[in-house]
Amino acid sequence: MPGENVAEDDSLTRRSFLGVLLGFGTVVVGAALSVPLIRFALHPLLTTTTEIGWSDVGKIDEFASLSAPMKKLITVEAGERLFRKKQSMFCR
């Protein structure tokens, strides 16, 4: 009879179509979930940082004959208007 085995003869059955659809869905969800992980891994390589210059600590004559560490207060400036803070440091 001509209409009995129509589903078996087709190369693309409903079951294989759903299998392919499930596979594509898995790939899409996997790609969507991997985007934050890739961005997390590449973030340190792609970011630009503000350049911090040298700070004047004092004249070289003040440090020539030190026998113990000396405490100095310096001003750290990063960027034009980002922040300015005073930080203490020890010189040897």
C-alpha cells in the first residue's frame, strides 16, 4: 500500500528534527553562557589604566646618610580629577 511507510522512508523525521533543534539550542545556550566567562578572562588584557607618575620625596642629600628608615609624606595624584591622597612611606 502506498501510504503505510511514509514516515520511515523520509530522511528527516520528526525525532531527528527535534534532535537537531535540541543540538542547536544547546549550542546557543552554551555560547550565551560562555560570553561572561570570556569577558572575565580578557578584561585585564583589554582595559586601560591611568598612568601614575613619580612623586617627589625629597633631595638626595637627605637620604645619603640614613641609618634608620625615615617616614615621608607624599601626595599621590592619578589622572586629572580621579583622586588625590596623601600617603606615608618609609625610605631607607
